[in-house]
Amino acid sequence: MGQVPLYNWLNNRAAGVMLHVSSLPSDTGVGNLGAGAYRYIDFLNASGVSIWQICPLGPTGYGDSPYQCFSAFAGNPYFIDLQPLLKEGLITEEECVSLKDLPRDHVDYGALYYEIWPILRLAYDRFKSSKKKQLLDYGTVAKFRKNQGHWLEDYVLFISLKESFGGECWLEWPSEYRDAHIAKSEELSSGVKNTADAHVFFQYIFYAQLAKLRAYAGSRGVEIMGDAPIFVALDSSDVWANSELFQIKKNGQPKAVAGVPPDYFAVDGQLWGNPLYDWAVHEQTGFAWWIQRIRSNLEFYDIVRLDHFRGFESYWSVPATETTARNGRWVACPGLELFKALRKACPRAKLVAEDLGEITEEVNKLRTITGLPGMAVMQFAFGSEADNAYLPHNFEANCVAYSGTHDNDTSVGWYQALDGTTQDHVRRYLGVSGDAIAWDLIRAAIKSSALLAIFPLQDLMSLGSEARLNTPGAAFGNWQWRYQAHQLDQLQSDSSAYLQEYLSLYGR
């Protein structure tokens, strides 16, 4: 008898579509939790798709990456649907005209930053003046503040101080504010306090709107699958307020940082720069911070994808003085003990392991013991031998098959960039001409033995490289792509019935 896995939740065949919230259509310069999101859920339902995968929803900073957020617990106020605020008279249509002038086909984050914050702040000021205790049916602000107290007060003080110091990283703040424990005892100005209260209000709205959207998705048979990056940003309330949980010096500087070693794709490796966890301290606390984090993720999502799963077995530690990831070392961490603690605290959690990259026998063993489904991305399958793990005939059942992810080019762009020999391998393996390559990969994922098959919306739309969402390692130009409402209408008209029938044919 083998060891019973900690988790064993993926038991039925299903399909999902990947699309980050920022890519939804709206008249606010970026996708949000409003009408565009509800329309998208209706499209998934009409197409027989039961999972919507998104990227992390946290507040982003420099570079706009949802994988480098100011908090592992907060939501991004950019995603707030302004319609309820308009309905309640907290803002006016005239005050939102500048937002409506922003691009519809991509996100201009610089312009968005300057346009949306004054509008959100105006809504808060009017709400405060109204003396109301709650907005619509969102519950009271006081109850929200109490329920989320384990992270909220640290975050809103952090973000308010950050604004008062011109947006600088907390390591650049005056010394009395770099230490969160000291900062909390300081006499704060009324401006800092009021800004902190405003950010409580923004989080209150975000949490309420996301809960409503998730409930609607559930009523339409759609689960939301979200991401939990393994590491947090150095410039985050998580590190500022909980420095004892990280490998941080007394002056706040990291002792070592995260990355991955050199490989075929990056001769210097990838130096991510995130601070590393002090796993001994996490063990001593019974992994309390991680349990809170996963519980918070489960308020946002039905399914949580754990990014960089191999880092739970051992992580690549690079001295903070290095400029590349070359001179790092693998350091073991208590991943199994962490997952045992999570299993006890969150027994019904649905977790997925992002186990891409160079994976060792030890990492595979950890995934087997935890029982978490791994990932297989078909864009990594071709151009080698028949034993390539990402070829569909090698998929195991407890697995999520992807045509591509948010970090890949679209399938059309990927195929067009392949050399002739690899293109030939793709065509011969799939038995296709290559004229509809995105759908060919989608069909292969649906047919496969993997219990869950997911594909980006861009692939359903057969879009090229112009629709790529992220290019890892590129500092700028990412997270900008958006579709427009008529494109989804056309896709539903052309393909929803076919997709639903195809999913049904293969038991999804």
C-alpha cells in the first residue's frame, strides 16, 4: 500500500480558460470586477467551461507585475467596479470622463495611475462625509476591518506611509518608520491616518465585489482559480511588518535573495530579488503566516495555484550582493511539514503545483506525497524525443494540461517562431496542417488524460504575438493586453457551441 496523499481533490475531468482580470473590457482603462467580468463568466458557462484561471489580484508596483505586489493579502484597487460608486452618488459621470478616454485595447498603467486614484479618493471622502457605516449590501466597514485585521492594518499603514514618502521603497524611509513596530507607536499625522482609512475603504469594496463575482460564477457553474506567488516582494507590507519571517538584516536589507540557477534558457540564471523565508521561524510558529495566507487566497479563489512549487522542496539562495543568479546554492526547506500544517488547517483546499522547469526526484516526491496536481505545458513538448513529459501521451491524470500560460507567447505566435523541423514535429504529432494551430493544441489538451485542461483566451481567439500578456525577464511592456467586447461576442457566436460539444465528447 502506498502512502495516502495529503490532498486528493482533482477527481473529475474539466476545462478552464485563462484570462487575467486586467485583460477584461471596461471603460475605466483596465479590466475590473464589473460588467465585463460577469459577461465573461456567461461566455464560459455557454461554452461548457467550468474554471476561470486568473493571475494574482494584489496591488502592483513598479513594472505592474501581479507577481510583485505590495501585499500578499490585499486586492488591487484598479480592479474596483466604479458603477456602484456612481449609483450611490460617491462619484459622478463627469468626474470619470478622463478614465473613459484611456485606451480600450491595452492598459496604459502610467495614465491609469494618474487618473484613477483621485477618483477613488473622492469616493472615499464623500463616503466618510456621509457618516454611513456601509456601502450598498457590502456589510459594514467596521466588520470588514475587524475580520481582516491580521493583515489590513499593517498594509494600510504601509501604503499610507509609502504615499507620504513619495512612493519610495520602505528601506529608503526615515529610520523611525523602517521598523513597523516603531512606526506603529509614532504619532501619525492626520493626513497619514486619513489615507490609511481610505485604503481600508478600497479594500472593503474590492473584497465585497470579488465575493459577489465569485458567488455569481458559482451560480453559473464556474470556479475561479488564482495564483499564489511563492515569494513576496521586498517592498511589501508583508516584509516591512513581519521582518522576522524573512532572511533580513537589522537594517532591513536581505541577506540573500531568490532566483533560479543558470539553464539552457538563461546563462546567468534568473535573479528575482525577492527576500527568502526564514523557514526555522515559520516552523516555530506552526506556519501561522502561511496558513493565514492560504486562507486569504481561499477567500478570493476556489482553486489556488502555488507558483514555483519546486521552491517548497529547496530554493535557490543567492547572496544579496550578487548581480546574477550564477553564484547561488540550493537550500532545503520544510515543505512537507508546511503542507501537513496546511492540510490540517485547510483540509478542503484545492491546490495546484506549478512544477515547471528543472524538477528533481525530490520535488516529484513532495508533489506525490502532497497529492497536488502538477502542470504540463504543450509548448514545451515538441522538438525532442517521445518521452518528453509535456507530450499529451505522457500526461498523468492528476495534472493540469495547458496549451500555454500567461508567461508563454500565444500558441499562434509560438508556432510561427519555431524552426521548420519543430513545426514539422508539431504537425506530425497532432496530425494537423498547422493552419489552426491554437485550436489544434486546445483539442489535444481536451483529448488528453489530464483531468484538467486549460487554455488562454488568446488561443481560443487564435491571436498572434501581439496578444502576448507577459515576457519573463522583460522589465516593461507586460500585462497590457486586453480584448474588446465585440471579440468575445464574435468568439461566442462562432465557437461556443462547438467548444461545449467538444468538451462533452471528451467527458469535460
